[in-house]
Amino acid sequence: MGMAPAAAEAVAGPGAPPAAPAASPAHGVPMSTPPAAPEAVAGPGAPPAAPAASPAHGVPMSASPAAPEAVAGPGAPPAAPAATPAHGVPMSASPVAPEAVAGLGAPPAAPEGVAGPGAPPAAPEPAPAPQDAPAAGPWARYDPWAAPAAVAPLQQADPVEEDLKRRRGRRRRALVGGALVIALVSGVGGGVVGVQLERNGGIGAVELPQAGVEAPDRDPDSVAGIAAQALPSVVTLHVSGGGKAGTGTGFVLDDRGHILTNDHVVEPAGKNGDITVTFHSGDTAEATVVGRDSGYDLAVVRVKGVRGLTPLPLGNSDNVQVGDPVVAIGAPFDLAGTVTSGIISARERPITAGGENGDGSDVSYVDALQTDAPINPGNSGGPLLDGKGRVVGINSAIRSADGGLDPEGGQSGSIGLGFAIPINQGKRVAEELIEHGKATHPVIGITLDMEYGGDGARVAAEGSDGGPPVSTGGPGAKAGIRPGDVITEVDGRPVHSGEELIVKTRAHRPGDRLELTLERNGEERTVSLVLGSSDGD
């Protein structure tokens, strides 16, 4: 059975009673009511719509929901809520028709809850339902003496059971999202920390442990102590002349301005060249040659107008032993004030250097001290100091990697084979150069066969200048040496060549006595002689 729906915004006629609540089904049969028109308008003076009747025997009937903005007539109670099924049977409510009309010829509904003509305004508080009105649901007024009505039981608002897979999916998404957030935060934080560490070396101020300031003084016997004492007395020489130029080292001999160096250092200056001396302090002065000797590869120059010079103390090269520590100071490759250290590798090492002139006039013969202290081109003329800072040698030559022996060492650099003129020899020659401008050489008074390939030094058959190979009245002639004799030892030490015999001889002073072992016609004999003297070159 169907009835006209109540309009959602219907205007009741004047004096119309309130609408009755929807009836509950008697036996739990589903019931449907046609939808109520949202804007239905009741005729003037029309009574309110009767409540939908309950089916007597389970005929389905639908109840329309009350319109949300319906305006009741004057004195009319509020619309009753939708009926609740008595036994939990579901009930479907039909939607309200948008533009349903209540009856034929009825005037249109007033907009926005306006009552019909002559109708008073809606009451602010709804009037209570009559005592005999049936209960319209769980929110109806309660009467403890009324007959029990068929009211649907209340139910707990239990949570809706979700699908297990859906819940797992949510959890998984939540975990993945959380992991992404953690990764993002960690990445950003790690980046900030990394940038801080890269820029500043740490998050806070970085201060590494460091030793405090110490006194600059060192043990006088240490390398640093020796260098500190010797450097003020070591100079660098810049020499130029005749289209040549070079750099070498020297050291102060006395407070009068005399400086000892190698002959091959000052050789480019010739007679009219320039020599500039640079001291460790940076001061410079012009120097002149006092004397030079190519045979010993030694020279003395002098600076004038310089005060406060401190001479280096001289040691005794005869006291030097193999393995003793030494310090070399010089200007390798024009690096002034370079200090290196090593040991004495050998003593009385016979070496010859020079020979560029071709006539032998520039060949030097040195019974040298060998050292592994690094010596390079520019070190020539510099001091070789013992463990007490005393000069024991004058650095003169190095053995190059190609096997050559050059005063300047070419450009190959040090390979740990350096040679120095013993200071005992240097001291004698320097004294003679300062006093006389030239040095004397000790001689035996014989001419040697430099082409001899056997062991020892053989006396030549002819003299070099057409004279006799054994000088008349010389030390050799007095000792009984003859042409063709082979000298094999000097003072009990073997001699293997003519150059070595010259080296051994020049290691002595004129007037020193030598004992020579020689062979003549297969027989060995020993002779003694006193060295003579000849003017140096």
C-alpha cells in the first residue's frame, strides 16, 4: 500500500496536527515507502500526512525519510525519525523525490521554510508527542507504564572487520613509507655532516696535538749544530769571463778576506773576468784571484772591505778514518747553503780530474777522501767537515753515472761517490798561494811512461823535452833509479799506474822522505829518497 510522501520543505495548513511517526513492521517483514518529495507543498488547510500503515501480514512497505528542512505548521510537533525495524530486519528508505507535489491543485511550497498564507511562524521548541502515540524508535519519549512496543534492540558499534590482505597491505605501505622517511632523513643528515667534515675537517674546531716551541740550539756535534756554526763562513762564488760562467763554493780562511776554493771554479774568470762572492747573510762583494794551482785543483781569492769574517777551523785529514761522519756544505745547482751528510767511504783514493785542455796542464792529481755525502755541481770548493765542525777536505769531484770523473760531475748529479782534497794538502797549498801566488810540487825527478799497461809505474826510456828520463842530480838519480825500472810500491803501499804514483807523491811535501819498491830485470829492490821541489803551474 502506498501513500503520498511528506514534502521535505512542505508547509502545513493552519491548525494541522503533527505528523504521526512511521509505523514499525509487526513481524519483521521488510517495508518500503515511496520517497517523499523534498519540496512538496500541502494544500491550504490540508491536514498533515497520515503515517504509513504497518502491513498486516508481511506486505512490504517503504517509509520515506523525513525531509531535512521541512517546516511544520503552527503548533505542529517535529517529524518523527524513521522507524526502526522491530527485529533487526533491514529496511530500505526510498530517496526523497526532488520535486514531488502533495496533491492536486495544491499551491507551491514556500521557499526556505516559509509557512502557508496566514500561518504563524514555526515554534522554537517542538511540542511533546501525545501519550497514546506509538513509539517511533529508540529516540522516542519513554513511558514506563506504557505497553511494551516492538522496538529494535540496540547494537554495539563494533569495528568493521577488514580483509587480512588489506591490513597487511596497509602495514607494508606504512613500513615502506617509514623506511623511506628514515632513509631521506639519514641521507640529508649524512650529507650535511659530510660537507661539514670535508670543509672544516670536523663538526667542531679541529686541533691536532703538536709539540711546543723549543729552543733553536742544537748539540754542537750534531749535523744541525755543525751546520749552524759553519754556514756563516761558507760562501757562493759566481764567476764569469771569456764567454764562460760558473758557480761554485768556498770558505773563509782568515779574517783578512782570503777564501779557499777549487781552481776549476775560478778558471772561467781568467785574468780579466769577474768573481762575485755571496755570503750566507746575503751580502755580496767582488773578489780577485790571489793564486791558483791546476795540479792540485786549488785556488785562493780575496774580498776587500768586508769585516766580521769568521774563518772555519781546520782539522787534520790524517786523523780521518773510514766510517767517520762528515757534513758537506755548498751551492749545488746554485742552491746556496745546502747541507748534506754522510760518512768517509775510503781514504787515499787516487783520482785525476780535468784534462779538457788536451796538454795535461789542467789535470789534477788528488789522493782523495771518498765520501757518500751527496755532492753535486756547484758543491766544488766547499768544505767537508768532521763531527766537530772542522774542515777535513775540500769537495772537488764526483763520479758520474756514465763512469766519468769530472770536477763538475756533468749534470748527472750525485750517485754517492764524492771526492775531496785532504785538508792537509789544501792547507799547505793555500799557504803557498797566499804567500807566493803559486804552490810548489814535490818531485822525484823522473819521467814516467804514461802508455805503460802493466802493473806499476814504469820510468820512460826518454825524457819529455829531449832531456834524460832521470833528471841529473835529482832525487831519483841520487837513489839509483834507472830508465825502464817499474815502481810497484810507495812506503809499502801498492802503486798500479803512473797517475797513481804522481798522486802518492803530491800527497807529500817537498823534503819528505819516501821509500820506493821497484823491479829491474825481474829483481825487486827498495830505494829511499828525499823529495825535491818544483814550481807549480
